[in-house]
Amino acid sequence: MYESSVVGGAGAGVAVLPVTGLSIGWQLVLAATLIVGGLALLRLAPRVRRRRG
């Protein structure tokens, strides 16, 4: 699960993360969903209109 050089010490300075089972494709889908949801919330928020004067 973990590389011995990462657990033992600094090694070459490159940490190897364990595989979590969530592929990069699903992470991109999740990121796009969060962005679209945030934009939808911005559209629902009332706009503040400032008077000129």
C-alpha cells in the first residue's frame, strides 16, 4: 500500500499516495458538478444595485 521509502524517510522527496479507488475521471465529473452548482447558486442570489448619485 505504501512505498517503503516514503514510510521510512524522505527518500527522493517524491511521496507516493496510496490508491483510493476514485479515478481521475470521476474527480473531473465531481469538480464540474461543483462548479455548475456554484454558478447556479450565484444566479439565484439577489443582485445588489447601487444608485448613481
